[in-house]
Amino acid sequence: MARNAIIVLADSLNRHFLPLYGNDWVKAPNIERLAARGATFTRHYTGSAPCMPSRRELWTGCFEFPWRPWGSCEVFDEHVGALCAQRGAASHLVTDHYHYWERGGANYLEQFDGADFIRGHENDYFVSDPSIDVAALPEDVRSRGRGHARHLRNCTRLGREEDYWSPQVFATAGQWLDRNHAHGPFLLAVECFDPHEPFNVPPPYDTMYGPHVAGETYWPLYGRADRYSPEVLARIRQYYAGKLTMVDAWLGRLLDRLDRHELWDETVVILTTDHGHFLGEHNLLGKPTAYPWQTLFHIPLVIAAPGVPAGVRRDAVSTHVDVYATLLDALGLERSRPGHGRSLLPVARGEARSVRECTVMGYWGEAVGCTDGRWKLHQAPVPGNRPLHAYGCDLVTAPFMKQVPITAEVSAGNHMPHAGRPVLRQPAVSRWTEARPTNMDGGPSLLFDLESDPGEERDLLAARPDEVRRLRGLLRRQFEEIGAPAEQFRRLGLDG
């Protein structure tokens, strides 16, 4: 039986860049090394995107996107760190994910017993020195980094590979294990922002997959991929692959610690991500919000644990709230109220074939995905994308929600069954929908056969009305099961 749990979260870790899932040109031997000890899940999905919604599901075990777009840990959430404290298990987070320190990311860190925060990734408000003349940097350096002054100032603290952010995260986590490996039970959460953009890496990773080219960038703009030449787009993918390989190399040092301290027989080790990242698929870059594409939502999951056969693959449908439930199962923790997740340990061990018939996913206020692992429905909103509200006790910290006037109707009620208390309901407008009204204002629903079309290229909505009806029924039942707001049924045309 397990005594401890270690979860490794690598941000924006694309499943299709991993040899574990069939990639034939990116090097990630340590992720394969971990998978050789346990179970690789082939139909795992994030429920809510992007960064903080996914983390709320991982740390609190409840779906996020039916209720709000992005926000802090709520007072009623049953955070895994708080549950560890009730049982007397130590919990620690090592992270460079700076959104925890911004508006909309509060109250997550302090529910662990402790946290190490590695500063400086992306646009973290870290280096402010006015003595640094960003304009004096070479133009090719500024253009590769989009010219973001804060990011470029932060990069002045980088030198050796060890100075980069994910190496610091894994090194710090390894030091924590060195000090505390014999003092379980414990939960160690290791969370690196890499390989999230910007994709800047030191040698040898910067040219590991190809040489520098004129006009290249390691921080591409979101939107259409064909704004870049084929050569520059190839370099973007190579930079991403280099960063992934660097993450993998430093993950290996953490796995070495588990070998050295003989922790495998008493520790559940989980590797996953929050979401993927478009790098040219569908001619897109970044994290487009309108539809729940496989590139973003179909993500890697590896579970190594006592009793799990080595090197097995599991095709059970699973989602991020199930990872939370798995952590609770591994550590013997119990919630006081029902959550949305189901432990995956029985599936990993081969004691059960599945824990759910299907799962749902999406961005708040956009199309909603539902898949049974074979078929996938993108259910689009009705014209007008109304009604639409945000729910919770801390709505003012939702930076990805366009706030309505303060005089608009705000009410309190039992809108979240898992909250166990009244919460606020605030009329809202999706920032993305208003900015690009043609995206989701009555846009089409889509249907894909993932078995024959894993890249979601051929819409079968008109050709397979039987599957459309079945998946809409599954989506309705999933929303009913989690107690999603009634307006979601109306907004998505599921109430007829």
C-alpha cells in the first residue's frame, strides 16, 4: 500500500510531443522511464481550461468551467493540502507558476504546509531594476521574446541551465525529498510552468532539434500559425521540444531520488499537465477558446504506484477531478462533501476497467465537449450565448471574465451543490465571445470519430445524428450529475 504521493505537473505538456504516445522525434526518456514503472492512461482529459481552472480541479476535485472562468480557491473548497493536514500528512508544493501570486490565483498555496516559489518565469513581476536598459539588448533577443520588457529583465537572471525555472523546481523538490523521505506520510506537489511559453532554453536544448534561422521566435503570438514562415514555425516547435526535453532531464534527477531513497514501494507517483498547446495544428498557435479541441484537452497521465503492473496502458476515460480523487485514495483522505472525481487506482491496478462512461470539458462560456473515448461532441451555444452567469464567493478575482456594471443583478443562492452553502450569481459576458462574436455566437456544433480521426479534421455531425443524440444525452446526464446550473442546459440548447 502507498504511504506517500508525489504529483508532477508540467504546464502545457503536449501529449503528441511525447514518445510515450507515439512521437518519433522528441526525446523524453525519463517520462518513458516513469511510465515503465506504472500505467499510462490513453484517454485522459483536462476538464477546465486554461491554467487556474485546471488547477482548481486538481487541488479541490470539482469541475470548474460550468460555473466560472478563472478564480481563487474558494472558502468552501476541500483542498487536498487541507485534507492532508487533518490526517497529519505533510504537504508541500514547489512551483514557478506565478499565477498563484496574481489576482484570481489566491488561497491555493497556503493550504499546503509549505511552498517553494521559483521566481521569474514568463511575465512574473520579479525583476524591476530600472538600471537594466531593455532597449539596449540586441534586436534579435528582443524579438525572440516578443519584446516584453518584464520578461527580458527576468531573463537577465539566467545564465547556466541550473538557473532556468524548471531545473530550479525539480532541484528544489529533490532537496525536499532528501530531507524528508523518511518522514511520511507526505504529499509532494512538483509543478513547473515549463514547457509553457516562452520557449526559451539554454544550450544544448535551443538547437537540439534544429539550427537557428532568421526571424525566429521562441514566444509566438496566439492566433493563426501561417503568420509565420514554415521555417520559423518549425523553429517554434523545435524550441518547444527543447524545453520539453529539458523538463524531462530534470525530472530524471527527481526519479533518481526515488531510486536512491527506495520510495517506489510506498509512494504513488503521478505525472500530468493542465492542458496542451497549439503549435500549428489546425493552423493555430496558443490556446484557442471556442472549441474543446483534442490538442488542448486530451492530455498525458501516468500513474506509478504499489500494485500497479509495470508498463501497462489503460484506455479508461478519465479527467482531472479523478486525479484529485486518486490522491485522496492514495493518502487515505476523505472529503466531508461529495466531489466530482473517482479514484483511478483500481483502473491502474487492473481491478476495474473504467470509472466513468464519459467526461466533459471546456472553457467557461464557450462550446462544451463530451467524449466517451471514441466519439467526441463539441456542443456549441445557441445564438446569443445566453444566459451566462459566473458563480462563486470570490467573483471579483476572475480576470478572464468581462465584468458587468456593478448595478447589475447579483443574487445569492444554492447554485453549487458541492459548495454546501449559498454562493453569488453574477451576470457575465465571456471576454473571448465578445471580442470575437463569430466564434461562438450560434456557431456550429461538431462531431468527431476519434478512432479514425484523432486530429479532429472531419466533422460528422450531419452524417451521424444517432451519435449526436447519444452524446448530447451523455452531456445532459453529466451536467445533471454534477449539478451544473440550469442555464448551461439552456445556453447549450440541451433543454429541449
